[in-house]
Amino acid sequence: MLQHEPSGVQQSVAFPFLELDMPQSCPGHSSGSVTGESSVADVDDAGAEVMFIEKEFAEEYENFRAERLQTLTKDELVRDYIDLERRLEKLQQGRRMDQNETSATEVEHLRTENARLSAENDSLQTELAKLRTLRKTSDE
């Protein structure tokens, strides 16, 4: 049931405290304009709402996990633990393979760079030898 206040704002008679007690920064509380235009405050409210939802989800998920673990038998806990160890090992092997591939790529890059620098060094040594020869000739 809605009641009209003198200011023209409708307020719920059954739950008048809901809007009155709600802080302006509370997720779900609309502080946007009536025309539908968005503002910086609306964006901030949306960000706060996302953070609130993520926090709530994390808490609920953690509670669910704790309750689930409490209901498991010892054998089920052991199986879960072993399964987690297997998954961890697979992830570590995948990571090692990625690191090996990265290392191989890096080694190849360094070999190429070394060959380029060796060629440049040879070129510079040849140029230096020519300059020394010219200097000797000009000094004589």
C-alpha cells in the first residue's frame, strides 16, 4: 500500500523505514535523475553495487564451502584432498611447460640477437681497421 506525502513522493506504509534508513551510497538505492540521464554519481553507485555483490558472493561462497566440508565424511575429505593435489600437479606441470616454452623462445631470441651483435661487431672492427690504416697513412 502506497501513501502520497505532501511533497508528491510515494512512500510504502508497510515499510517506511526502508527508504528512510538507506544511506545514499547503499547499492540499489537510486540517486539518479528523474529524466533518466546518468551522472558520475550513478557510475559510482554502479561500481559500489558491483563491489557489494562481489563481496556478498565471496562470503556466501565461503560459507557454502565451509558447510559442505563439514558435511563430508573423512573418506570424502581425503578424496577431495587427493583430487585437489592432482589438479595442483597438473597446473604446475602446465606452468612448467609454459615456462619451458617461454625459455626456449627467449633462448632463440637471444641467439638471434647474439648473431646480429656479432655481425655488427665484425663490421665495426673492419671499419676500425680501415680508420687506423687511414690514420697511419695520413700521419706519414
